Amino acid sequence: MGFQTPAVEPSSSSTLTLTLLDDFIKKSNGYAVIDGGLATELERHGANLNDPLWSAKCLIHSPQLITRVHLDYLEAGASIIITASYQATIQGFKAKGLSSQESETLLKKSVEIALEARDIFYGSHTEGSCDDFGNESTNQQRPVLVAASVGSYGAYLADGSEYSGDYGDAVTLSTLKDFHRRRVQVLAESGADLIAFETIPNKLEAQAYSEILEEENINVPAWFSFNSKDGVNVVSGDSLLDCASVADKCKKVLAVGINCTPPRFIHGLIQLIKKVTSKPILVYPNSGETYDPDRKEWVQSAGVSDEDFVSHVNKWHEVGASLFGGCCRTTPNTIRAINKILSKGSGAPFQQKVSY
Ligand code: MET
Ligand SMILES: [Zn+2]
């Protein structure tokens, strides 16, 4: 079965498609659905990610499980899937004894796995394809984008600092740029449609990403996504307005938002981001549980209940967000529910599934 070009052309390696996400959103009834938690879903399928590489461990030991989870999210209605490179770093792989070359190959592999999942999905949902009885299917193909994940320096440290944003005074802008540079270059040349800078815990790291994108002439567009634990600032205490402004000023950044943050904060955070940018806003909260870095497990937040956030998604859409998904501890069911509730709220989305 032939590979189908998505209805929205992804960026090529020579030209940066500055309207990629705008076009994508416009063509999808004003919103797009991102996938849900990847690492926690791999764990739910039995992967042991208690390791400094976290989900990137599966790039080495169980790539087929990553494909499975990407496919589950595509089947659930996601139109943007995020690669397993969140905690895949050259420095992290080298600490395991791999060479630079092997490390870069694994980074590329994270994107190849997602591209392959997209191909499989397209292959089984191809416009004009025939079913087992020779009948032509006439269903419209849903465009899918592959976003290459870049997790923070704190994620690499695997000491919980991605949720404190506190790297200490010894870590400067140039430390962070040196840490991320090569990885971003490799991911930019991997065939991904965009780079998802996720769970950015402070302004310094947003600045580092922005300078890498400009100075290295990265030709794949990006999104910047911050995390918050108070509903006002990013986790370091830096102002979200300042952080989102860094993203707004960088012309290679096509969307700005929030991920891995309790659902109860999302509404207010969207309103803050809207004050400083007119770029599309993305939100993919976690399940509302909190990660305890000492116990290395997710625990229910004391005293505050985070009821199923899916019921709030239309409100988040109304207040200004246009890309919606889930982060840690959300599942394909969350994404299925998001897709369903948005399609009721604002017209029919692309068909989730064709009949055979
Ligand atoms: C700690 S946030 C992790 C984000 C990453 N995309 C994942 O779902 O695994
Ligand atoms: Zn998360």
C-alpha cells in the first residue's frame, strides 16, 4: 500500500514552513489533537523505565513497543505524535557506553519509529484502497505530523529538576546550548515535521533553545511547551509571560503552550500565554497526579481533586488553545475522549477510523 502525502505538507529540509501548524489547525476545523503520555503508556504495557534514559531505554530494548503505542494513539484520533526522544540524549547514551555515532543513530531511530507508525496507520487507512472484498474505501485521510521530542537538561539529569527548573548557578546559557546543540541538529535532519521542546522548566532553557534554532539555522519548525506547578509561573518560578515571550520572539517557534501540568491550572495558563503571543496555543496536561522523584512514582495530589480533564477541553478551546493532548499518565482513552468532545463542540473532525 502506497504512502500518502498528508493534506498539509510537512516542512522540507531546505525551507522552514512557518505556517505548518496554522494550516494544519485550519484544515482540521480549528483544532488538532496531540497524542497522550508516551513513557507512562510504555510502562502501562510493562516496560521498566526506572533508568536515567526513561522512555529512551525502549529505543534500545523494545522499539516495537514504541511503534505499538504510537499506533494506539493514532487509532485513538491523535494527529500529532511525539517521538520517544524526550530523554534520549547523546550524553545519556554515552554514559551507558555507547559511541557518539550509536547515540545519534538512536536519536534518529526515535523519529524513524514514529514515521513508520504513521506509514502503517496510513497503509491501513488509505484513501481509495480496497477492502478484503474489493470494495473501494472513500474515507478522507487524516493528516498526521511527527514531532521530535526534546526534553530538558533536567530530564537528562533524571533528578527531578525538570519539575524544579533549578539547575544551580554553575549551569549557564552556554552550558545548556552546548548540551542541546548536537541533539537538536540530529533531530532536525531526521525527517520529523517539527521539534517539540517539552516540559521546559525555566526561561534560561527556552532562551538556549531559541538561540540554537536561530544560530544553527534549524529548518524544522518547533513548539515550546512549559510546565507549571502553581498555575502562574513555570516550575522554576520564572514568569510564564517572560517564558512565552521568548517563544513568541523566535520566528522558528510556531506554537507555545503547557504540558505535564495539572489540568486545574490549564485554563488560567492559556489566558496568560494569550497576553504575549498570537501563535497557536497547545495544552497537554498530565493526569493531575504528581511525580515524586524520591519514590519515583506518581502520587495523587493531596486535597485537590483533578476530575477528568476531558470535560474542560471545549472551554480551553474557547479561551484560545487549539492543540490538545495529554501528558504523563494519560492514555489512548484520554485521547479518544478528547477527540470525541472536540468533535461535538465544533463540527466533525477528520474521520477517526475508516470502515474496511
Ligand atoms: C515528563 S513529560 C514527558 C513527555 C513525553 N512526551 C512523554 O509523554 O513521555
Ligand atoms: Zn509528562
